[in-house]
Amino acid sequence: MNKLFKLDWILIIAVALLLTIGLLVIYSISFNGSVLNAANLERQIISIAIGFALMFFLAFSDYRKLNDYSTKLYFLMLLMLAVVLVAGKTVKGHTGWLGFSSFSVQPVELAKLIIIIFLASFLSQKRTQLSIVVRIVASIVLIFLPVFLILKQPDLGSTVIILASWGALLATSGISKKNLALLAVIGAVVLSPGWFLMKNYQKDRIVNFIDPYRDPTGSGYNVIQSTIAVGSGQMFGKGLGHGSQSQLNFLPEKHTDFIFSVIAEELGFFGAAAVFVLFGIIFWRLVEAARASRDNFGYLFVIGTMAVIFFQLLVNVGMNIGVMPVAGVPLPLLSYGGSSMVTTLAAIGIAQSVYLRRKKSNSLDNLN
């Protein structure tokens, strides 16, 4: 019981409030006329219940044990990503789900968590054993394998999130800005031919991000409708259940990719601002957990968790307001989706474990 009070309850309350907003919005858009289609709402509640139970279980478990299993988890992840390519369900040209009876699992969401665990373990253990150049090259090789399998699905959005989080972990693991800048330039050169390997719909998303009215009823439709929804909410919103874009089904994927547009339309600027404030509180508390970490592994894991949540927030909101291409990235803790919800809450639970076992002084010298 004593450990329960030592958890970071500010973080837990911020997470709970975001989950509540998400459930309210999913409830709002689950009506077909006056009839409630509660299937998505019920599944989301179940996912949150599972995720919350896992969050508390991991919070009270010793996160340092994950260090010992990181390599096994890495190869398990590669196996899952390979299996999904062979036996996975294909939805809208994307093979990313494994079906089990009446529910499906999206392995790429679990892969994000495992990659954070593995990279945090690798970079913290190899800091004194390998040179900077060897560490960078080794991490490139290790990150290439899951990224290759994820691109084969194809899932460009998750690939971007994973690569950005990998860069954030490198930046906080003691690698100089000069080496990071050089790595970024090399990466840009190496990845530039990737345009020719993209599917046509992925190219259309990038082109129509620049000018969505080039194809307003096709690949530009999602961006146009989402920006209309965001703008129509104005300061106070139209009220839950009264958003014309979302309630009349002009807004696509309103439960998942474009849930932020529903929030902005129905709750307005202040509702959207409340979401950003709550995410800001979560980032603040994760920074505090990282600063108080007893070891490099805990420090890097929390930084990696924060990076994944931040970049998903950045990309999702960016595509909802038309400043980034549509990438199929969920909004953490708000979008409908069991795999994303459970793994995000699990990551926060591990971060809580780091905080629970924090050192007494909040020194920033974790990597020395």
C-alpha cells in the first residue's frame, strides 16, 4: 500500500483525464441518428481496463528486469513482424493485424515499446564498451531489421515514429550534436531514393498535403474535411454530438486518425487546448521520472517513451490541421485502438516503475 502512494499520481490523473476525453468523444460519434452503436465504445473501455491493469502491474514490478530480457524481446518482435506479413489481415492495402477469434492485435504497436526497451538497454550497456561510431553503426543495423519489416506492411507512419524516437535516444545517450547532424545528412541521402519505392497512395498523401485541392474528392479529401472540422469548432465548439463534419460522416476515420478534428469541432479551441495541457503535464512528469532515474537504462527508457508519445502527437495533430501528410498515426490515449492503448499505458507503467525506484536526489548526471 505504501508503494501505491509513492506513484506519480499527477501523471496518472493526467492520463485518466485524457482517457475520459477520448471516451466522451468516441461516445459522441457512436450514434447513428438516435441509435447508439456502442461496439467501438465498449471495445475501447475494455482496452483501457486491460491497459490500466497492466500499467499498475508494471509500475510495481522492477523495470530493471526488462534489461535482462531485452534481446529475447527484440527477436520476439522480429518474429511477430514477420508473421504478420505472412498471416496478417489486410485492411485498405495495409497488412498490419493478427486476428485472434473476435479481436485483432497490431504487432507494430508492441514493436514500438520493445524497440524502446531494446535500444535503452543496448545504448546504456554499450556506452563504456563501444566507441560512438560503433554504437551508431550497431544501432543502425539493429533498427534496420524491424523498420524493413514494418515498411513491408507497408506502414510509413510507424516507421517515421520509430526512426524519430531512435534519433531522440541517440541524442540523449551521449552522442555529440556534430555526429547527430552528420548522421541526419547521411540518413537523408540514403533515404531519398525511398520516394521511388513508395506506394502510389503514399505519394498522393505527400503531394496532396501540399495542395489537397488538387484531388479534393480523392486523396486530398481527408485533409480538407479535417481542417474544416477543426476550423468550424471555433473557441467553444459545437458541443458533444453536434459536430456537423463528424456526425454527418463527412470526416473519415473519425474514431482513429482524425479524432483530434472531432475534439476541435465539438469542444472547440478550449477543448483542444485542454488536450495539449494534459499532454504537457505528462511530458513534464516523464521528464521528472527520467531525471530521477537510478540508472541509464531507466533514464533512456523514459526518454524513449516520451519521444514515441511526442512524435505521435506531433504527426497526428499535424495531419489533422493540414501541416503534415496523412500518415495513419493514432493520437496516444485518445484514438480508438486496443493495441495502441494497451502498449501506451504499459510504457507509462514502466516509466512509473522507474519513478517509484527513483534515487533520492534529482541529479541530471544520469549518463556520467
